[in-house]
Amino acid sequence: MTEAIGRNEPCPCGSGKKYKKCCGAKEAVSITHVIESEIDDLQKKLLHFALNHFEVEIFKGFEEYQDYFDIEEDERQFYEFVFTIWFSLFTTLEDGETILEHFISSEVGKIKRPKLKQILQSWTEARTIAGEIVSVDNNSLIVADGFSSEKFEAILTNTQKPFKAGSFFIGFLLPFDQKYVFFPAPFDLPELPVNQAIGFIEQKSREADYHSRQEFLTGFFMEIMKDLTMVGGMVDIDSLEWQKPIFKEVAELLKINLESLDETPSTLDIGIILWFKFCEKKQKNIRKPNLYAASMHYLLTLFNHMVSPITQKEAAKLYGVSVGSLSSTYAELDDELEEDIRTIIEMSYEEESENQVAAMPFHSLQGPMPTEQAMQEVLAEIQGGNFESVDEINEFLNKKLLNPGPRREPKTNKERAQQLIYDAMEVKGAKRYKLAEEALNLDSNCVDAYVILAENASTPEEAMVLSKKGMEIGKKELGKAFFKENKGHFWGLLETRPYMRAKANYAETLYELELEIVAIRECEELLELNPNDNQGIRYRLFPVYLETGNLVKAEKLLEQYEESAAHGLYNKLLLELYKNGFSAKAVKMLKDAKKENGYVVPYLTGKRHIPMYLPDHHGWGDENEAIIYADEHLPLWEKIDGLQEWLKKH
């Protein structure tokens, strides 16, 4: 009979060392390798289980994912493989469980090793991660989460691919004792700078109105993974055929300064390409490369909304040149590159039209507004005409209706600025923001310009400052007496609309910054000024009331704005569940809501996945309406314990 050897006893091999530091350590290492091998087998079994038992659900989900991206045939197998892992770990099926949970139930009884059984059961805490590979030691990696900077040790169980410290990666982690194990390995992009990759994900998270970047990464992992392959820069300065060395020197100066400000690679590409085109068109004798680099940098900020805003004074200081010389050189560049810039703006607009993330419920200046513009022009003509009676005005309006004629040309800078704003309302992307900048140059009190520029702010704090400034300017221009006289009729008076839009934007940014109480006050004031709620303020206010526990106010709001569409019916049901739980009344309300739009419930239960890019329109009772409703209200529904079981039962 073999006697047990104490860890601190001499090793029986005769080495003279303690057992724990000799053969005992080797046995521990051997056991670790065995467990790692068994974990690798479990990962493979999970994939086989998923495809054998849930192939239809996985295939259907992948087909939906493909609708958003043009996946090349040679890429399909890879993305289908990654999608299968993501779907198995994180997607809740109709029965309320994930494929992983089904696998654990099926497999755990077959495992004899208690440690391995415990590891498998812990996989329900699987997580997504995006960040940096800090160090590599054989099959052990130290990785840093790009959002929290927290570091983890993660094991690779079966991969021969070498990984480089400092590389950006994205992937799936499964718990493994006090460490993690990759499933199957990190997907690294060594050429993509970590800060740019994380910045891209954070920007997309803000655009999608997610408060948690981690939740956004998990929910839209596949879309993010695909998009990240397009983030890196493509233009190599050395590969371009510069006709003079000093032309290349300007490009390098521009690149260095843009990189120092953490601008995106695509921004660098645009700047370098435009500069190269300018050099092809004009063979300038350049004496001061800093001057042209500064002018090119400033020009980029005027039409490319991805570039951090910079004034002429700031650009001149950055490059060590005078403001006066920068101003004249920038004008030369702008004139020579006008057609090229227009082409870039149009390309940007087309791309954003295809991939536009849906705006907030009462976003201030989304979409065309021809009616407001036409009314503004007619009012200006009436005010400038010599009408002696109401009948004469009516006769003029009838003629205008039957024969509109050419657009009235604005006569003052204020009118020209407002015209630019109306033009901006018709477009998206870089052109939109350039028009707003031009409007501000004409009229520093142009409220709508601040509203549009707030959309393009890099942080919620910046958006709040811009919106608040526009709101305060609008309030001052209208005057205290105007508010007192016209309260309750604001939206019907055209001159109030810029102020109303700025105030709505301000309320939204307050909410994003988790200043809910102040946001509520702003929204309530908007409804007092305009009870007809042409801006849809009630759709933002109701969820905030629930989040802050104002159930009485939430109920009064629904009573004030009685609706028979999906928003109204599902919100009545939501309020009933918050107040009285799964009551008999709630069952009837659910039946009525499903009758109006049956597409909503699958999104509330997780059976269907809310797409990353939301629809820009919807019809009553269609799936687009369901997607928009779920996107705005899902967190509120998820707070209700036992909801999924109740929804499936009824």
C-alpha cells in the first residue's frame, strides 16, 4: 500500500528537495494540463451540441446577421463559426435558457472530476471582452479590458498561433478557477491601435444610446467585430509618388499632429489624400510646410464631423504659424479642393444613410422639414408686403398656394443662416455639420446651429453645453413676456421651434448624464409650453418616470395622451405590472397589446435580437414598430422578475 507523501517531506526521488517543489509540482502541472485538455474537449462538445440540437435557431439568427453586412463567401465560414459561439453563450431561446445552459444540464452528470464539473457550471458567467494583450507566456495571456482597464489571466487551450503583446483583441472568456479561458482564442487585430479600437466601440455605444459599454459589446459583438476590420487606416505616405520632397513633409506633419490628437485612421487617410490631390493640381513652391499642414488640418475640421473641432487660432498655435497666413492658405486649399471635398461629403452621406443608428425619440432636427421652411418664407413675404386687410393676405396666400413660384432669397444674415439650417435638415453626415458651422458664422445667435452641432459632440457633456447655449439664446430672444403670453401654444408659433428643439436636446443630454430629475423638469416644461407634444416628449418622459419611481405621474401622462398604438398599449401594460404585478387585468392588457402588435413580445423575451442599426421608419403594427419600442423600453421590462415565464405562459 502506497503511503501518502506530505508536501513538506523530502521527495522520494532522492533530489533532496521538498516534495512540493519537486515531483509534487510536476504532478500539479500535469493535472493542470489534463484539465486544460478536458476544457478544450468541452468547448468542442458545446459546439457539436449546439449544431446538433439548435441548428435551425442558429442558422436563422445568422441569416438575420447577414442582412446587415455583405459577407464574402470566403469569410462566411469564419463569421458563422464565431456567430455560433456568441449565439450559444448569450442568446436566450424561447424556453428562457441559452444553448450553453442546455448543454450544462445535459453534460454535467457525465463528468466525474468535481473540479471540471465546477468549471463547466461556472460558464454561465461567460463574458465578452475587447482590449489589449498585455503579455504572453506560452499558453497564458495577461489581457486588459479596454473599458475598465481591469487585467485578467486567460488560458489558451488549443492554438498554435502566436500572439503579440500590445495588440488589440476581441473575444469570449469563460471562467476557469480564478482565471479565464478563451473560447476558442482571442481574435486579434495587431495593426489596429488599441485606443482607436476602444474609442470606436465607445462611440458606437453612445450612438446606440447604451449606458453600459460592456452590455453593448455583448449585444452587438458580431456587428462590432465586422466593423472593426474597417477602422484602420489604408493610406501609406511612403507609397505615394510625391513630386517634391517638401510635399511629403507636409503630409507627415499633418499625420503626426492628427495622431497626437487621437484622430481616427480614416481621418488621416482623408487628409493625406486631399493634400496629395492638391499637390497634383498645383505645383506650389512651399517654404513653410507647417503652414500648409495647419491649413489642411483646419480644412478637415470644417467638413469632416469625425475630426475634433479646432479654431484657426488653435491650429496656428499647434503648428507654430500665424493666424493670418493660415487663413489665406486655408482659403486657397478650400477653393482648389472644393470638388474633391464635395465627393467625400456625398460618399459619407451615402454610407451614413445605409448605416444610420436610430435617433433619440424626440431628436431635434432629424429629417426634412419643408412645411416649416415654406411657412417661414411666406410669413417673411407677408411681413414685408403692404397688405391693408386680412382679405388681401388671404388672396396672397391662395395665389401662393396655386402658384408657388421661385424660392424667396434671404436678405439678412439671420435669414441666410436659417436657410442654411433648413438645408442642413435635409441631409446627414459631414455636410450637415459644415452647414451648421456656416450658419453660426453668419449668425452667432442661430439656435438651430447649436442643436445640430450638439448631435456631433464627442461627449454627452459637450452636447449638453451646446444644447444649453442654444436654449438660453432662444429663450433670451423670445423674451419673458412672450413666454407668459403664448404658453400652451408654442409649437404653433414658428419662432419658438428652434428654442423648443434646443430644450428637447438639452433634456436628452441630461438624461444621458443620469441627471434624471433635471431632465424630467425640462420635459415637463416642454409639455406645458406645447401640450400637443408635436416633438414626442412624452415618449422619453414615460420611461424616466418609471426609472425614478414616479408611477403616479406616469399614469397621468398615459391618461393625458391616450393612444391605441403599440407604444400606448404596451406602456399601459408595463405600468400595470410595475404597480400590481401579474394581475388578471395585466393578462387582458397583454392580449390587447399583442393584438395591436404581436412582434413586440419576442423582443422583450430575448427570442429576437434588437438589431444594431435601427429602422428609420415604421408602420402601425409592423416589426419595425416593435424594434423601436423594444429598443426604447427593454431595460424597464427586464427589471420585472419572472416576466419571461409570464409572457410565455400568456
